[in-house]
Amino acid sequence: MTDRPVVLLVDDEPEILVALTDLLEDSFTILSTTSPVEALDILARRRDVDVIVSDQRMPEMGGDVMLARARAFCDAQAILLTGYADIGAVAAALNQGRISFYSHKPWDADALRAMIVQAAQHHRLEAELGTERMLLRGLLQNLRSGLGFKDPEGRFIRINRQAAAFFGRDEDACLGQREEDLCDPAQLPGLRAAEARLAAEGRDEEVIAFPDPGGAGVTWREFTRAQLGGGDPRQGGYSVVINRDITRQREMEARLRQAEKMQALGTMAGGIAHDFNNLLTAVMGSLELASDMGPELDQGTARLLDNAMAAARRGADLTRRLLNFSRPRDLSLQPVDVNALLRGLRDLLMQGVASRRGPDGGRVPFDIRMDGLAPDGDLPPVRTDAGQLELALLNLCINASDAMPEGGTITLSTAQVHMDGAAAGGDLMPGDYVVVSVADQGTGMPPETLARIFEPFFTTKDVGRGTGLGLSMIYGFVRHSGGDVRVTSAPGQGTRVDLYLPVHHCPGAGLAVSNPTAPVAASHAVRVLVVDDEASVRAVTAGFLRTMGHEVTEAQGGAEALAHVDASAEGPDLAVMDVMMPEMGGEEAARRIRAIRPDLRVLFLTGYADDASLPDDALVLRKPFTQAELAEYVNRAMAG
């Protein structure tokens, strides 16, 4: 729309057009024609005409007829110029709404100008109101929220279909009705309280839980009420009410809080596991050193030492799993004996599902069966991350127990399969796979749930019992390993989850098996600086190294180690450095020592699951460790 109103002049006498143009061109943009037919063409092409000033009596077509035809596609205001002989036609046009004003010839210049100004303003105001109506109508119908406007008596004067659907009606049935006449009677006390707060404060917001019609839970809705006009009494007390479904938002917020709880628990678990790893390092190291004291130990003492060592190893295994839970890390893809991993995991799996209690407080009976494992000789190793696979299986067993509220059997099985192109589909490369399966006798899932189980944050569990991340994390881990996850389930028929893990085909690749009783000897004796703030761990590490034949110096922190290297003429060949130490951590200490001795080799010891603070090429031995493992890493450090 231009700044100046546009006026179309239509008269079969050119002199009249000239006179009207002279009168109006200072304030208006002028279009003119002597032909009413051409005037209709102009109006069809241009949508910006505000006022049509037309003669009534013209040879081709009367002004009233031309304006009646124009009204079909043009909303410009119309003014007829006429002589007294045409007053009947003008009156008819005025009564039928085809024109807004008329003027006699000859006209009064000031009166005609004022008439045209008023008509142009009226047209522009109508256009603005039409735009506002269109925008409001579009807003009402396209909002996801329910929106309704009320008059001072509280009756709906505008309402969209979302708000009307909340009352179980269509828009027309809600117009003219009060909210209290449309809502459920049980909501009346809350509604009246909200309207009282609106009257007192000019605005009210509240969140209300409504029972789900299906009985599956509740639907949460947020209501916002506001007076229009900022409380100005001249606005007449109109108000707006907005209601929107925030059930999904509430669920996501609850799951986010649950995820934050799990993260906090993981951080706490990581700290506890780190400290426990230091204790286990001291315990296991001391037991191993005591066992190596010689054959003079009597049989009973030796048996007690062996029992204590076995218990310490189980504690180390549990701590490693706790660390894997607490700190996500990059996958370490190595050959893994799946059958051995499952057998070693059985006790932990039973502990994971045995904590469930029924409505009466008693324990729910569960059994974990592994009689479906393939014969060991028939099952090749797979290429995966053993720690992440353990977590995945633990998660799947807990999910299976959740699907059996009355208890039941969880069956774990393994098998080797060959997938050709057709069987592999688009998710697997053709080749050999080991399938690890977890099956339950639970409630099963309908197809619509089954289709969404790998979506992040999707869960069928109650809020507070799951984050919806477990299966998506399992899927991501298995896919990263080069495998796939396939799920079979139906209501009332239980669920079976198959993990397809690629076979490790590296020639001669055996599974690493430590032999703690094997004799340990260094490839050659070196000078070793042991740095650890835990005296018990430091003593065990130094004891292992001395048994191997190395020359050992101990330091209780980074500053002491730095001072020792700075003061030593020859200095150590190797620093065995704890990562987490007060005042100066292992990474900083190693960096500063290497500034003095660039040729110094460093072996880091850590009780944490990750080593993000260390250089990518750092050699890291995780606590707790055996003498054989320490010997292997020392040899690797000196050979590197």
C-alpha cells in the first residue's frame, strides 16, 4: 500500500478528468480513463485503488452498473458524480451499498475533496481491519495451544478448534458460552479461583493434571489467563485464556532430572571406585607379595591367601564395572570370549534383578538360565568392548525383569551365524556374527512401541524408573562395534533381544589371559621412580618392581619427584606415575620432569575409567594390577 491514497477517475468527458485531476493531484495518486470498460480492466489489474470517482451517465455503461461489476473483485470506496436527472439511479446504488457517497455536478471543490479524503481513510481502515482479522484467524487456527477470547460477561467471542476440542465441542458450539458452562463440573472450584485471581491481579497462570481418558495416567495442561488492555476500564473487561498440553514437556523434564540423578550417581560412583581401586591395589599386591615369600607357608595359610586373592579379584572386577557405568568412554574393540564373559557375569546379573520386590514387599522370584550357550569350541571370539557389552547385558536383564512383575526366567543364549546379503539387509555387512540373545517371558510390546524403543528418551517405564537412554545407548554401542540389534516382541509373548557382534577374524589372535602365578622377570634392570600419594599403593608397586630386579626410588607426590630428578646426577630411566595426586597431578609432574629429562620414559597408573587428561600416546596401566601386568607394561615402556 502506497503512502498516498490512489484514486481512479472515470468520466467520458476529458475536461472533467482534467478538472478533477487538478483538484486532487496534490494529495492523491491519480489514475484516469474516459471508458468504464477500461476502468474495469484497471481495477482488475491494480489492487491498490482506494477510491473510485465515476460519472453516472456515460455512453458505454452507467456508473452504477460499472461499480456493481467492479464490486465483484474490488473493495475500493465509490463516489458517483451525477446530475439531478440521475438521482434515482444514484439512490438505488447508495441503498444497495455499491457507493459510499455521491456529489452533484457542478461540485463544491472543498466538499468533494473532503468526501474523497474520508472515503480513502475508510478504505484503508477497512483494509487494515481485514488484515488483522486474517492474522487473528490464522493465529487461532494454527496455534497448537487452545486460545479463546471472552467478553466482559465471560462469554467466548473467539475460540479456536484446539480450545473447543478441550471442551468436547466445535467452535460454533462454544461461542456465546461461558467457560463454567462448558467445563467439567469437577473443575468449577479451580476455575472460579483462577477467575478471582485474574480479576484481582490481571493475570493468572496454573498447571492442572487431568485424568487420561484411557486410564493410563494424567495429562498436564497449563492455563494462562490475562485481561486485555492492561486493566484499562475503557477496554471493557475483555480477557484471553490460553491452555496448552505440556504432558510431553513434563515427562521430558522428569526424565532429564532422572538423567541428572544418574549422572550424579555416576560421578559419585566413579570417585568411590577410584578410592576402592587404590585399596584393592594395596590388598592384591600385598597378598601377591605374601604368596611369593616362599614354600615355607603352610597349606592352610596358602589357602587363606588364595581365598583372599580370589575375593579381591572379584572386588576389582565389580569396581571395573562400576567405573564403566560412571564414566562413558570410547570403545576399546578387542577379541572377547562371549561365553566366558556371560558366565563371569551371571552373579552380577542375578544381583541386578534380585532386588525387585512385589506389592507385598516380598522378593519376586527370578532365574537366569544360560543353558542355551553354544559349545565353547564352536564359538569364535567377537570384536567388541567387553565392558560395554557387560553393561548392555545388565541393562537388558533389568529391562526383562521389569517386564515380568510377577517374576520369571530370563534366558541368555549364544550362537554363530553367517549373514549373506539378503539376511544382513541394509544394517549389517555380510559375514560371520555371534548372536547374543536375551529373552524374557514378560508382557511384550505392541508394534507401535516396538518401532520406537531405540529412540532417545523414549521409555515405557514410569517416570523416575528410567531415562529412556538405555536401549539407545546399547544400539549405538553395538552399531559402533559393527553389529546390529534386532528385537522380536508381541503382547503377551515376551521379548527377545538379539545382539549381532562381528566375529574377530584376525589370524592367531588369542584372548589375553593373565597368569598371576607365572614367574615374572624384567627384560633388564632399570632405575625406576615410583610416584604415588597413597603409601600402601606406592609400597606394593615398589615391592613388585624390586622383586623383578629393578632399582626403585619412591616419591609421595609430584613436587618430591621433580626435586629428586632435578637433584639426581643420573636420574631414573622410568617414572611410574599415579595420575590423580593432590597439588600436582601425574600429567603435570611428568611434563615438568620431561623438561629436565627428555629421555625419561613414563608409565601412568590410574584408578579411573578414562584418561582424557593424558596425552594420546600415554602408556596407562589401570588399578588394581598384578605383578605380571606391571612387568608387561614396564617392558613396553622401556621398549617404546
